[in-house]
Amino acid sequence: MGGRSYRCGHCEKDHFAWHSCNHRICPRCGAADTKAWVADRLENRLPVAHYMVTFTLPSQLRPLCRHQAAAFLKLFLASSALAIKDVLKEPRHLGGECGFIGMLQTWTQDLRLHPHIHYIVPAIGIGKDGKIRRPRDPQWLASGDVFASRLKTHLLRALMEEGLLSSSETRPLWKIDWNCDVKDFGSGTNAIKYLGGYARRGPISDSRILGLRNGMVAISVKDRDTGETVPVEIEAVEFVRRYLQHALPGGFHAIRYHGFLHPRSRKKLASIREQLGAKASPKTKPPETEQEPMLCPRCRKPMEMTAQLSRAPPWERTIPRIWLRRQRAAA
């Protein structure tokens, strides 16, 4: 991807900085996109209570997620969203159409496969008459068990219809309890910032990789019970395998928008804002700021750029598609 060469006038050391690859699981790229996503969500959130609804898959379905990722994750996202819509449209909850944002995550602290979806759900809906609907209890949305049960029904039926599981394979899954956690996040600020941390980031950051020695990669992992950060060693090949299993299929969107928060439902969202007396934030172009100078990683003093390396030509970055097609045709 090319890069730039810098020289520090203070310690007289040369340094090189690579250009961004912009891959969505790169641990270094995407900071600017994440910041913009969080800022936009915060500016346009509704002045109501927000809840985070988190669906976690049973461990029995993880092998299917590993070997049929594209088809399975598509059904998981669709079924979980349908579960929220079905539950909240009931009169005892919201009694109208809801809106929410979902984000898929597939990893644990030590990079194991752990598919789960976080949904940010504003506690408000819109009825067929166009009027807003609120929960009966302002401090309660719905029970997690209700959401989990509805997900079980929708997902297992979808898996059988798509031929990913047989009726005999789903039978034990009907008998176990599925997990869904519902938490009150107040205005939604913390929930948006939490999801924003994963909007354009991979499963692990560079700061958590402590080192490589004797074929073992040392990473820092937070102990959920004690809250302390402890080092964990993983074999290098196993580390790469765990990391790459979280690369989503091409064209797959990990962030989904539903209900009146979908881009096609701007009129419904505008109606809700009007009834709440909340005006939408105007779309303003951020002011252009001067680029901050690169700092030396040793002495933290500003450096001067001495050379720039342009991107390599396509045939040196990746295999040309035409050549690859010819090879497949010849085979």
C-alpha cells in the first residue's frame, strides 16, 4: 500500500509509516470512520430511554457458524431482528413499529469463536395511526427470556427451511434455554460509544499483542471475574487461525438498521421527532483541520517527511482476476 519515510531531527532516527489498508479487521485502520459513525449516532439519537439487547448463540451452533458463515450469520441477523420486532409490536410492550441498530461480533477476548449480536433499541415505537407508543413501564422494555425464546423459534425454523439443519439435529436445541441479555443504557450515549469501538475494528488491537517468542504469541486478556488483565500465550499458527475466522465474507454488513431507524424510513423518524419535540441535527460538513505532524515513537518530537513510497501496481498487490480466471478455466 506504500507509505512515508520520516526523520527525527532530535534523535536523528529514521522511521517508516505505512499507508492505511482500510480493511475492516485491520487493528490499525478505521479510527476516523469509527469516530464519524459514533458522532453521527450521538447527534441523531432520540431523547428517550435506550436499551441494549444482546443475543448469544448456543455453543452447539458454533460449528455451523464456522463452516457455513455467510448463510448462517445472515439467518442469525434476520431472525434476531425479527424476534425484536415481534416482541415489541405486542400491546403489552410497545404496541407499534420499533427501530433499532444491530452490530454483529464473533470473538471473545482470546479470539475464540463466539457469535453474538448487540442491538441498541430506543424505548419508543410508532403505531399504524402514526402516533408514538411508549412502554407501559418507562424503566422496562421486555424480558430477555421472551426475546431468546422468539429467536429460538425463528432461527431454528429458518435453519431447517434452508437445509442447514435437519429436524433431528434441531430437536436437542429446542429443549435448551437460549440466552438474551437486556440492559437499560439511559440516553444511549454509552451504548453507542461501546458499539462504536467495534464499528471499524478487528478482533484485537496492536496494544493487546505483547510479543512473539519461541513460536508463541502473548496477548493481554481481561479476566471477567476479577477485572484484571492477564497475559495469555497462543501458538502462532493457532493465533492466525483464530484471527482469520473473524474475517466476514465479502460484502457482508456487520451493522444493520431496522424499523424507523432504517435509511428508507426517514419520514417515520421525522414524525417521531416532531411528536417528541426533538429537531434533527443539521448535516454540516466538519471543518477542515491541519494535519498534525508525525511524532517520533522514541522521543515524541515532530518528524519531517523525507520520502514517499507510492502504492505498488495491482499485479504486485494481488493476483489479477483475469489471470486467475484463465487458470481456473485451464484446470
